[in-house]
Amino acid sequence: MDFTQLGRTGLKVSRIVLGTMNFGPHTSVEDSHAIMDAAHEKGINFFDTANGYGRAIYPGRTEEIIGEWFAKDPVKRHKTVLATKVYGDMGEGWPNEGKLSALNIRRALDASLKRLQTDYIDLYQFHHVDRETPWEEIWQAIEVAIQQGKILYAGSSNFAGWHIAQAQAAAEKRNFTGLVSEQSIYNLIVRDVEREVLPAAEYYGLGVIPWSPLQGGLLGGVIRKDTEGVRRLEGRAKETVERLRPQIEAYESFADELGTQPGDLALAWLLHQKAVTGPIVGPRTMEQLESAVRAVDLKLDEKALARLDEIFPGYKTSPEDYAW
């Protein structure tokens, strides 16, 4: 496994991030623990979760599963760079059960620590921008949590470029580090972050953590699997594939030319992009984890990267992308 530093920090993390959203609702406790064991065996030390994951059972169930895994052996926690998130409503509609008020950050953080059975979180991420809470309040709450030793770093998720700039400007006034990472949807099909989010992240020294790197499986050999009867396309997925069929077919053919799997190629492409720390993979099975690890060793030359840009065109940075 290759490692890199998370943004401008001294924290070293694996270039593949283990996503845990499936733990509980789609992956059993036993299988979830086995996947985390295997991740460590393969050198993956960066685990991502959120306080609301597991909602199909009840909010927080995924954090509990991770906490139960940590409880088996303290070394597991020591070897893991743990990231979780705050924002989503964790109550039943009562005020102050979500978003980024100082009150909710305090309550949500303590609840996550309890579920995760740990006394600190390495990366505490804002799951969404809170347009109602001033940054002065948010940063004060985070500073208190850091002083208490409950978190080490703060990150964002689903922020626009100007949200990152706004957050960092407010942090600078307080002589505070501010954000060290941004978690955004980013893959060969959805490349909107190239306009402003990636340039902002690079400028401010944030590590970018792409989620949905295979765009819900569309970059994982979906047409081949449908043809072979491995996966049946229906509903919105089928409509999307039909709309993008020429591109996806060209992409899968190019993967064949390179002698690699489509999913491996999609992850490897992300690992070649500026500011990207590592994509989040959310395996339901051990086989899917194996595939993700292979991508780290797949090196793409300029010709291959140019071909992928031909198949799935990206964006220039703003304003050049639309102005001139």
C-alpha cells in the first residue's frame, strides 16, 4: 500500500480509504469486521464513517460496529486513522439534533466517541455546509474539542469552492488551522469539482477524498456485467447507462486494451489527479476490497490519461472553463 500525507498536515494515510457506509444495513457485523481486518492486512489505515450511517437500522449503527471492532483489540484503534462526520439530524425532529451549531457539535461528538468506543477522532468532518451557523461559532466549538483532545483535525464534505475559502478565511482570523480535507463526489463521469473545488483545495492545502469513485458501479464494468447476466440493470441505473452507453462501452474497451478491470482503472485515474489523497471504497464483500487495492499499483501514462479525458471530458478551472 502507498501512503501520502493528508493535505498540508503531517498525518500519513493510505491512498485507499475504507468506506463503511454498507456496514450494518448491507454487510453483516461479522463480514464488516472481517473486511476491516483485511484492510489492515493490506495496509489500509484510513477508515471513513459518519454518525448517521446505518440509518436503515438506526442512525449510528455503523459507528457502533466499528467501535465493537476496536474493542476487540486496542492495537486496531492505534493503527487506524479514523474519520467520521457531523451534520445529519440524529434525533426525531427535535431542534438542535443536527447541523453545525456549537451545541450539536458538542453532543454529536460525544455520542460518536461513545459509539466508536474511542477517546478521540483523527478527522472530524462537516458532512455538509451549514448556511445558518456562522463560522466563528463552528470554529470555536472545534477549537474546544481539539483542546479537550477529542479530535485532531477538521475536514469538510460536499462544500463548494467558496465555502472552503470562507471557512479558511474565518479560521485564519483565529490563527487556527481550519480545514485539512474536503470529501466530494468525484469520478470520471462526475467531474464538476474540477471547476472550483479542486483548485480551492489545492490552494489551501486540503487533501481531497473522492466519494462514489465508481459512480454507483457505472465505472465498474456495468455493461459487461449486464451482458453476462451478473448484474441486471433496471430503473434509474438503466436509464443512465443508456444515456452514457457509447462512453461507457468505449471506457470498458479501453480497460480491456490496458489489460485491467474497469473498476481498477477508475480508481487509478483518481489517484493520478492533483490534490487527491485517496478515493473512498465501500466494499460489501472481500472481493471488492481486493479490487480496490489493485488500483494503487496501476500506473497510467500521459497517453492513457489523455484517452480517458477523450472518453469522459472534464473541466477547466473557473472562469476559463466558461469565459474564454
